[in-house]
Amino acid sequence: MPYHEFDCSKCIPERKMHAVTKGAGEDLTSCLPLGYLNTIPGTISERGCAYCGAKHVIGTPMKDVLHVSHGPVGCTYDTWQTKRYISDNDNFQLKYTFATDVKEKHIVFGAEKMLKENILEAFDAFPHIKRMTIYQTCATALIGDDINAIAGEVMEERPDVDIFVCNSPGFGGPSQSGGHHKINIAWLNQKVGTVEPEITSDYVINYVGEYNIQGDQEVMLDFFKRMGIQVLSTFTGNGKYDDLRAMHRAHLNVLECARSAEYICDELRVRYGIPRLDIDGFGFKALGDSLRKIGLFFGIEDRAEAIIAEETARWQPELDWYKERLMGKRVCLWPGGSKLWHWAHAIQAEMGVNVVSVYTKFGHQGDMEKGVSRCGEGALAIDDPNELEGQEALRNLRPDVIFTGKRPGEVAKKMRVPYLNAHAYHNGPYKGFEGWVRFARDIYNAVYSPMHQLSALDISQDAIPGDTGFMTRRMLSDATLPEAVRNDPSMRPYTGAFDPIAAIRAKTDYPEFPRRSAIEAAE
Amino acid sequence: MNCEVKAKDRVGTINPIFTCQPCGAQYVSIGVKDCIGIVHGGQGCVMFVRLLISQHLKESFEIASSSVHEDGAVFGALDRVETAVDVLLMRYPHVKVIPIITTCSTEVIGDDIDGVITKLEDELLAVKYPDREVHLVPIHTPSFVGSMVTGYDVAVRDFVKKFATKGEPNGKVNLITGWVNPGDVTALKHLLAEMEIDATVLFEIETFDSPLMPTGDAVSHGETTVEDLQGTANALGTIALNRYEGGKAAEFLEKKFKVPAVIGPTPIGIRNTDTFLKRLSEMTGKPIPPSLVRERGIAIDAITDVAHMFLADKRVALFGNPDLVLGLAEFCLDLEMRPVLLLLGDDNGRYADDPRIKALQENAEFPMEIVTNADLWDLEDRIKNKGLELDLILGHSKGRFISIDNGVPMVRVGFPTYDRAGLFRHPVVGYAGATWLVEQIANTLFTDMEYKKNKEWLLNVW
Amino acid sequence: MAGKEKNVARANYPKLYTSDPLAEVEPELRAKIGEMENYIMKNCLWQFNSRGWDRRTQNAGILGKTAQLLAGEEVETPTPMEKCHWVDAVMLAREFRERCAWLAGMSGDEIRAVIGKLHARIDWLTIDGSLNQELTVQNY
């Protein structure tokens, strides 16, 4: 077994089976770390809690909803304004968060009465919003408040409102992943099937496991609209509450982040017979194949091909420009869950980088199966990494760049490793063809930052060059490139806008495809 | 009376001003050298606080979790604390101090952390680490009591309580800064140095602003030592700058060790800094040196450049930590501004007796509201729906959308200020802080005038 | 909802292989199958549904249809589920035709035999030989 034992974790031998190095000829039957097991206390793990997995990751991207946490104020505060899941209704869900503000007297005497007052108050403060989600927290789970009963009472008294309850206290499971599961199943059980949608296309999908980070969902919706596909709902980025109640009417579930949302897809398959099609919105090939597959399913592959041709022509020259300059750069791909497999192969194949390590802080062995498969030989895969292991790995691997969360990014910074935000992105969106170029651009900007180069210089000991007043990224990146590549007219750096989403939102010229029924009637 | 003090008139909280107690305790813990705290509860209670602190300071700090999962929540989770302490000690050989910080879940299930600390001292520490200096500090910070501010106050007291040891008088002053930034500590230490006063600063967090070194091995942590904490019992006296963030520790030292306690004022603005220096002088017998007269003069010069021309009668809303808000409100009055709305984000019963609040009530010359247990909706609702007109907001980053959506300029101040670069590096206390604040306020108003084309030509000549 | 018994049945899907089914395959053919295996493991997601019984269905559905497509057979897709398998099979067949020139010279039976071996290998990697301890969890 190719387990990797960290020096810093020799004293906690149970950690040994949580890291592997993929050696020559290794496959999933010999090389897979343990995963999704209880965290070892005191290791300084990066994991969060099941409340955050439910509320912060999956619930809150729903845009037309009052998101209420039933508990002390901290859970609410802490999971507010730390994400970049935007929405096209002026980011309502990012701006407003609601805490029932449970105090000691409520812990002693119960908090159901004040929960009800809270619900009414919140609806009264925002009279144009008629939908609410309520999230249980550790404290209210332990005192046993019956949130469902209170929500039911309010819905009876106010027939125009609808409330979803998610009972996923922070301690529920080894990581935030426990909360992903609970909210998937809770939504399916409580809400799916309670609204009948208007069907406007012959091709109807739910777009599942997509959170509209910096506009990813809107990029993908643009493609779907260009194909004449009706997206009934997005689970949950930029998603509408009532749209998500109608998920049962889709013909196909297109699943992006299987880690956080496979549960609802799998159950929709069992209960409603809607097939699950896994896709990758990241990378030219993966995205192109994803659009083709959806096209194939509906018999409209030509529409997908037209988009792929147009987008590739527009953006391939820019992706290639970066690929030439990122070739062989060593990457630690250390995200939360799904990015480790969404990105591992695509960035190697299309940006030329070398993924030397993957980790998952809250994922399962299933995520590692995909991640390990998609890495090359020699890659170090770590489950539930902790502070010291991360530092040891960075010291040993000496990557050129790391993709991880904001706080671990600060650790990397101190170790002189440039970082990109793998969860919220630096300057996304990263989905779509243009998005993928933006990702490459961000990597390039990080790796070839003149300041990064300067940070290595110890002015007390090293020779200070003193021969130039500045360096540019290109002076650094192109120094060793062959002349032909450097001046290749078929390639160019990124030419897009600061905010590509504004243009998508302003778009009105989507093609109209007549419905099959209309064509048949005409014939 | 023009100044009303009232509690928020809603049950719930819309857009909270504070997070909960464990955050305050964690912020204290990172100020202590060779210390890694263990937060006893779910993992989110640590993960998000570390993220919040790292957003504010653009640095990462080490804080551990006992990682309580279902079984612990049902059957008790003290075994998780025992494991956490052992794992932490094994892997971090430099660690000497481990506060055990409770949360709502572990307080509700009634985990006896004081008991487990005794057990750990008798068993684990005595048997496995007999030659190692290790201090375990119980800190009770249930999230359903108080706020991050009271959590900070409790934790400072508990650290002091754990370590303060009677010995020979050390002639030092205990300076308890309250919840401040590295830049504030630098400014305060500068004042102490000019006064030639030897002080124990709780907490030495200048190093939170740490470098990126060619060696790539810099780690951010505080510098207050166990010895510093032990010596607090032997000081000339204690000055707690912030009544609600360190006041408890000052009172403890006075009661237990007869170390005279001076609470306040928060030295924001010229007047409060003057008073702070006066109290230092009284406590130590050291005179205020001419160098500070000059420094004060520079600050007053800077203020005079803008105050009565640009700041007079500007209506300001303030929210954030109570001592900060009150100190800023006092300074605003000295600047001829009108602090019309003060939001204090928790239900601390002691606000009613705060002399600063009483003074504001007695002397307000325009309608002023002070709301306790407030949330940010108390601000936004007044602007959007109740006709409150404002020229400026002073508060932290969580209020940014109120400013953006309602076109009211905002100077970021307090914790957290993640949506502006480098604010932690600058002081708001002392004369340097007064200068920095007033120039931030002025420049923010100038930018707003230009952006809105609101008498932007005024600055053609100044 | 699925009853308890059904879930137990899901968890207790029969094992097909106790060792690598391709261990004895001669190197040249093994290398050819390796190319296909590598493509799937690097680019596809359908083989990684979270439960073992589900993977069994996916692998059989998609690789079965891939073999049919490559062998030039008609593929029936009477249900949405089968259509979904067919979609991934079409994509895979295209890739294989493009990447594996040697397929062109094979008869239908030979192709079916090769894909059969590939199927066994993928089942081994993702189900029977997998180290993933969650494959036998009863619910999603």
C-alpha cells in the first residue's frame, strides 16, 4: 500500500491511512486514502460543520428566500458574507441573513415561541419575500425544538408563505458533507412535487450541484438557453425556491458537483425516474463533451456543436497562450471536495500544469477515487489534511501555486507559495470557455507575479541584481520560451472583460426553437 | 431629552453586528505566545472564526477543535478534549498554554471542562509530559450568552485568573487594550515609551502583522508570555482601556491582588487620549513629556485642517464593539459631527450604567438614538423605511451593503474590516489614531462628493 | 420510497471478481485495454456513482452499449435511464474509435470481447477491487 506517513503525524498513526502517493502502476484497488471518518481532535483540521454544509453551502445560494438560522447569533454571522455565490436579484441572499438569537433563557425554557415570532418578524420586514428556509443549529437540536411544527403553524396562518426546514446541526457527521446530505434529502422529502411548473420546451433539465460562484451558473445557463433547453431549476446557485419545488418534472438531471448534490439526483432517479447525467463545466473538452451529451440526450447535438465551435474559436487562442507559459508548473490542488476531480485532469491536459498533490477537506472516498484517477504518477493525495501536514507537504513538494481556501491560502503565502481561491475563485467565473481562460489567466498572474520573485531575495545575504527598475510577468514567463512560441500570432492573452456576467444578463437575442408539438401540428 | 437609549424592538436578528462568545475567546488566545486554543464544540465554531480572523488580518492563526460529532453530542464529549490536548501537545512541542474554550453545544450537554482539566493535569500531564510546562485554561463561552465582546472580556479575565501570581512589585503598568488591531498596539506602546513607562500589554499582538520572509517560514502569533500574565498580579495598577473588553480582568486583579484598576477611557480622539495619559501619569508619577505635546499638536493641526470646514454637523451612524462605538461617538462630537445613531450589538446589562452613555444622554443637542441588542437592520430599516438621513457610517465590513445600496459613505473601523486593504495596520487610538481617523473620514467624504458630484468643486481650492 | 428489503439487496450486490480479471491477459491486449481504461478513468464520471450496485448498473449499461455501438449494432433506448447510458456510450465509442485505431481492424465479436474485458476491469477497479468503504452503504 502506498500510504504516505507525514513526519508530523507519526504520533497519530491512524492518520497514516489518510494519505497516499500514487506510484507507478498504482490504481484504485491499491491506492486510496480513507475518507469521511471522524476527525481526530486537536489536529487542527480544516473541516467545518454539518450546519454550514447545509445552510452555507447549499441552502443560501437560493436567491429569493429569507434564510433563518435557529440558534445563537454566531452560526448566522459566521456563515454570512464569506462566499461569492452571486444572484441576478441583486444578491439578496448574500446581503440578508437571519438569526433567531437564542439566549440562555431560551435554552432553559425552550425557543419555539420566539422562533415563531422571529418567522413573522422576518416576513414582515421583507414583505416582498414569501419563502423561507430555517436551519437548525447545535443548540436548538440539543434542546429539541420542533421547528417543523412551528413552520407548519405559520404556513397555516399565512397561506401565501412557504417554509422549508433543515435539521442539520453542526455536530452531525465528520464534516460539512453531512449537511449536504441532510439538506438534499430534506428538500426532496418536503418540497419536491409541491409546485407544477410551466413547461416551455421539449427539453427540460434540472441543473444540479451548481452554486453560481462568481456567475458560473449564469454562464452555463447561457449555453443551455442557446440550445433551447428549459432549465426548470438550479440546485441551488441563483436558484428560485419555487422552481426547486418543481424538480420532479424535468426530463434529465444534469449533475455538476456530485459531492454536494448527488443525493437528490439519485433519489429523483429512484422516485421519479429522472436520469442523472454527470457533467464537468470546467475545461474545454469536458465542457464540450458535457454539452454534447445533453444535446445527444435530447437529439439536438447540432446545437451543442455550434456553441462549441463558436466558443472554441473565440477562446482557444487565449487558453493556448497560457498553456505555453504554464507548462510543467507544479500545482497543489487542495480544495474542499469536488474541484479536486473537476480540475485535476483538465488543468493538466489543457493548461499543461503538473498536479503534484490533491486533497479534500470534507470529501468522501468517492471523491478521492475520482481525484486519484485523474492525477498523474507521484501525486500525493490527502484526506482531511491538517495544518502541519499541509505545511510539511508544501515544504516537500515546493509547488509553484496552490489552489485552496482563503485561510489556508494565507499559510501558503507565508511559505512563499502563490495561492488562488479554489472555492470562491480569484477573478472568476471559471466555468465556461471564457471562464476557463480566466482561470488560466489567474494562475499565470499568480505564478509570474514579479513580487513573488522578489519575495525570494534576502537582501542581507543575496546579491541584489540592481540592473533593472521593474520586471513584468512576460519578462519572467517568456524568458525561456522559444521565439516561435513567444511571438506566435495564433495565440494571445485574455481579452475579456472584468465582469463577463453583466453581458450575459443583458442578453436578449436567444434563438427561438419551435416546440415539437407545433412542428407536428404544422405538418 | 434628545438621546434615547432603547433595546431593539424585534425578537430576532437580521444581519448581526457580532458573532458569538467563542470568537472573542479565540481572538484572545492567539495573542498569547506558545498557545493554541482548543474550542470544544462542532468544527464550524473554529473553522469560521479562523476564516474571519484571517479575512481581517490577512494572516492565518492556529486554533484547534475538539471536533464534537453526534456521539459526543449524545453521550458527552470530554474524551474529545482529552484526545485533543494530547494530540496538540505531541505535535506542537513548543505549546505551553492550551485554553479549553466551550461553545453552546458543549455547555448545553453540560461537559465539565474544569473537571477534565483536573483529570488531565493529574493523569496525562503528570504521566506523559512530566517535564513539560503545560497550562490548561478553562474558558466558558456559551454562545447563547453575550456576544463576541463578552467572550473576549471573559477570556482575558480567565487568562489573568489562571496565571496571575503574587510576587515582588514589578513597577509595571498592566495595559489591557481590549479588542484592537496591531496598529493600535503599536500606537499605545509608542505612548508608553514616550512616557518612559514599563508596561505589560495584554495582548502583544503587533506581530499579527507579520512578514513574508525569503525563508518562507514566518508564522503569525501573539507575543504575550506566561511570565507577562503571571506578573500582572504585581503591577502598580491596571488600565483597561475598554470597559467591556478587559474590564473584568482589571476588576479581578484589583479584588484578588489589590492592583488598582482604572477602567477607560477608550483613548479614541484627542480628549480621551489626554485622559489616558493623565491616568498613566497619575499611576506612575511620570510626567507627560514635551514630545507628546508636539505629537498632539500635529494631530490637532491635521484635525483643524478639516473639522469645521468639512465635518461640522455631518450625521453619522456608528456600529460595532461598544467601547469603540462610544469612543468614536465622543470623538465625533469633538469634531463637530453629529453621531445620530449608535448601535451596540448585544444585550449587555451594564450599558445602562455606562457613564459615557449617561453623558451623551445629558448633553445631546440633536436627536440621538442608542440602540442596544441592535442588529444591522436597525440601521438599514431606518435609512430605507424611516427617513433617517446620514452623511457617514462608521462600522465594520459586515455593514458594507448598507453603505453601498443606500449611497451612504462608510469608513471601515473595528472588526472585521476585510473589505479594505491593510486597516489593521493603522491605529484608531492615541493621537496617531485621531489623525488617521479624521483623515480617513475626510477623504471618504471627499470621494463621495466627487462620485455623486455633490459640491465636488469645493476641493478645487483647499 | 424504497423499502428496507430492497436496500439490503442493494448493499448485498453479488461480487463478480475476487482478483484483477485481466491479470492473465497477454501484454499486447492488456496494453490496448489499458488505453481505454485510462481514458475512462481520466475523463469520465459515470463509473463513479456512489454505491456499488449503482456502479454495476452504470458500467454494464454504458460499456454494454459502447460495445454494441462499436460493433455496429442497433442500440435500443426504451427508457430515459437507458438513453442516458446510451449518451455516455456514444461519447465513449467516438473517443475509442479516434484513439484506438486498432479497433478498426476488429470484427464485431472481437470488439465485444475486448470491451467485455474492459468492462471486467472497470468493475474490478470501481467495485469489486475498490477500497472505497462506502460502496456498500445502503442508502444514498
